[in-house]
Amino acid sequence: QVQLVESGGGLVQPGGSLRLSCAASGSIFSRYVMGWYRQAPGKQRELVATITSGGSTNYVDSVKGRFTISRDSAKNTVYLQMNSLKPEDTAVYYCNAHRSSLDYWGQGTQVTVSS
């Protein structure tokens, strides 16, 4: 069983920055694709960013150039650095670990971008 614990959410003004963290229960990054999802009220859950075991990253178009996904294997932690935040980034953000038919999820952390 993989456990994921998220932190770093909060309230920020438009144009501000926030760094989300996802701490995993063990050394999983060599075997799982790590991702960040988000879900706004009344909307579908959306894949925001992924990072593979080899370090390859992908982003949804709406966050390219603003968000960066990274990992620290020594700390078993994946990060989402969010810059130039917009009100439309407001959502609950979830950490995800995926391999084949397996999916593990964090509890979610609220990000609110508002003036």
C-alpha cells in the first residue's frame, strides 16, 4: 500500500506563487508515474502534470510555463511549483501515483486564488 500526504495549499492572490508537496510512504518513484490532478467545484478532475521515473514531464496546456513538477527521491517527495497563479487555478489539488491498473491518491489540498 502506498500512502501519499499532501501539503502546501492555501489562499493566494492572482500572480502569486505556491508550492505543493506530496510525501510518499516509500521509495516509489522508480516504479510509478507521479502526477498532480485538480478538481474545481462542479468540474471534472483534470490531470495537471506528470513526471515519469526517467524524469520526463508533461503539463496540461493551461499551466505550461507557469507550473513545474519535480521530485526529490531522497525525500520520497514530489512537488508542484505554481507561479503566476490565476483565479481559474482554484481547485482541490490531488497527488497521484500510477502504475498499470494501480492508482494511489493523496487526500487533496485546497488552492484558492483570489483577490
